[in-house]
Amino acid sequence: MIWKILGVLVGYIVIVFFIFTTFSGFYFAIGADMAYQPGSYNVSMLWIVVSTILGLIAAIIGGYVCMRISGSKGAVKIFAGIVLLLGLTIGLFQALAPRPAEEVRTGDVPNAEAMQKSIQPIWVAFLNPLIGALGIIIGGGLVSKKEESE
């Protein structure tokens, strides 16, 4: 049981670390003007597409790590369920909360400030947990397929 819990926790930590480092690197590479729509903190379509791809990769890696540590498809499914449930709950709160007043963005914005002020479309808040759960299941399945081929 401890390995299953540890698999989920380490898988989650891996996802968070991967997302933080890749999103920060991507933001640094493209800058605020390409990450946001002109003069605002509304994220650009480029940001949405690339962050979705990076999120899927992170989830696949997290699911793989969870399966390797836990050795349990059940733990991977629970992990995916937790990500899905938490993500959809956060998306629901975002959908019900009043939208923040739009601030005018001028010039380059430091990464920490950008993270605090970013505004994404509501549909992205609901898409991300679905992609995360799917990625975790895919990543967990990679271990089984690899072991079967050996």
C-alpha cells in the first residue's frame, strides 16, 4: 500500500516539476509578447497549444513514474482520477468566480508576475484535467507494454 501512495505522490511531484520548469523555460524563450495577446494578460493561442502539449508530456511521465514505483494499474487509475477530479473542481471554481478586471500589460513581465496575472479561457481550465488524466493513463500503460515485450 505504501508503494501505491508513494507512486502517486512522486508522480504528482514529477508533473509539477516538469510543468514548472518547461513552462518557465518556454515563457523565457518566447517572451511576454508571444505568450499573451497584445496589451493584456490573456494567454495567446500559441501559449495554449504549447502548454497543452507540455502538460500531456508531463502527465505521461508522471503516470509512467507512478506505475514504475507502485507497480499497480489501480494506483495509476486513482492518480488519474485525483488529477481529473481536482482539475475539474478548480475549473468549476474558475468558471463561477468573477473574472478579474483586465489589466493592461506593458512590455516584458517577470515570470512570477505573469503566472499571477495570466488569464486563460475557461474551456482550457476544463481541458487540462482531461488531458492530464489521459496522459497519466497513457504513461502508466507504457510500463506494462514495456514489461510485456521483455
